[in-house]
Amino acid sequence: MLDQFSRTELLLGREGMERLARARVAVFGLGGVGGYVVEALARSGVGILELVDSDRLSPTNLNRQILATHHTLGQYKADAARDRVLDINPKAAVTARRIFYGPDTAGEFDFTRYDYVVDAIDTVTGKLALAEQAQAAGTRIISCMGAGNKLDPTAFRVADLYETSVCPLARVMRKELKRRGVRHLKVVYSQEPPKNPKGILYQESLEGEARRQVPGSNAFVPAAAGLILAGEVIKDLALSEKWERPEK
């Protein structure tokens, strides 16, 4: 009998779909990139999702974030993502965590519970901590490099961090992770040099705090990065012959 995953099963097979249904994936960062990661994972049948972000949805998110609508403005991104996943797949087990991930909060997460981690956050200290914590736990991780100030969605590539070029964030990550003994990290990065913004924009939280400069963005570049990230996770989980979900 046909169901919502029947057409995906034509490509991944019954065993692949069963692997996805059993998989536990944590997505850190639910913005322009992470929101599309969650969307694709949910629509592909990933059965257990942990969604991590401390931010609320604001008007400036409407230009690119799939979770942002006028109906969801003011909601926590983690809550909006959970509700959207369950509306797509009511059988999914979803945990929303309103936590800002960084070195100070890393201890609140047990990475040995995850089959895969997606890094879609935008702070260097947090990205470094995610890579270190995943390596220590032996958990697979994929990390998104810079997607701001870019206009070419076709410039994204999947590679090991140490094989990247052009991306300024990847350059910083290579230097810092090498010092920390992390020798491999699967990433999605862009070969497009960042554009110079046509002005300066500062963004405040809904409470009027944490004023910070933000990069230019659009509806298609972060979305492309997020879908590529999700595609790699889905293929790795569903099609890897060596993959077995460890006992939790």
C-alpha cells in the first residue's frame, strides 16, 4: 500500500527506509540552513530528531528561513521546527531544545546517543565544540561552512574540511581543529568568494538585546546548503552497507 514515503523507497529501498526510521539525528541551528535540513530529514522519514536552537523567529528571518512565516513570528525556532516535523510525519519522535550550543553548554548533550549530527550554527566556538564532541563520541557529523554574503547556490561542494578552498570560515576551522587534533570533518562549503554587502545591518533580538552585525542573505543559497547537508545525512544513513545503529 502506498504511503508518504513510497516514492523515496523506490530510491533507497525498504532496508534504507527502515534505517532512516530508526535513526536519531541531532540538528544544531535551525535558521536559513538548518530549517531546510530538518525539512528534508522529516520528509525523508528520519524517525528520531533532536532540534537545538535558542532563538525566536523574527521578521528578518522571513526572507530565507522555511520555519519563518507571519504566523510563527515570535515562536522559538525549536518549537516551530518540532511542530512542522510532526505535521509532516506524526509518527516521528521529536525533541525541541531551546539551548544555545557552545563550549559552556556542550556538557548538556550526550553525543553517543546520536547516529548523526548536523552542524548548522554560525558561531566558530560552537562549531569547533561540535566537531570535538562528535569525534570524542565516535559520532558522524557534517558541518556547514559560510553561506552568508553569497549569491550562487551552484557553488556548494561536499568535501573534507582539509580539502576546502576559498571559504574564510573553513580556513579558520582548519587551523583551529588541527590544533585540537580533529583531522577530518565532512563539510558543505561554497567556492564562491563572499560578496561585499551594500550597507551595514544590525539585528536585535525580539527583546531588544544582543545587537550584532549580520551578513547579507537570500532565499536560495542557505536553502541549497541545507538540502545538500540533509542529502548527505540521508544517503550515509540509508545506503551505507557498514552502518548499524549502535545500542543506546
